[in-house]
Amino acid sequence: MDMDQTPPPGKYAATVKVGPKGQIVIPKGARELFDIHPGDTLLLLADANQGIALMRQETLDQIVMQAMPGHQTPVDSEGDEE
């Protein structure tokens, strides 16, 4: 996709810079598209070959609850603010 083109509905593409503490800012358009607000918990998934992805914690919770009814999912806050 040419970066000058508008992505199709439901899609978002942007570049972000990593700050000195390893932090990135999720662009406003992406936050609006995925309804992300300050204080929300996101799950970071990383694969050496495929890269890094973020997803809402609630999405993983729903997957676990469907796969394991009655199972409580703990929130892993490891890696939070330093």
C-alpha cells in the first residue's frame, strides 16, 4: 500500500518511533479505530520471524473463556511502567 493512500475501512497503517525508554505512542487514528483509552491493558505478542502485534486483553480473556469455561484469566502486568 502506498503510504499516501487512505487504508480501507477497518484498517490502519502508520510509522511510530521508539523513545529512549522503549516506548511508542499509538497514533490517534489507531486508538480511535480500536477504542483504546489511557489505562487500557493491551497484550503484546512477539515472534522473531513475524514481528510484534498488540491486541486488547479482553480479546484474550474471551478466547480463554470459550476454550476453558469457568477459568479465570490473571492479568500479567510484567513489563509495565518502569
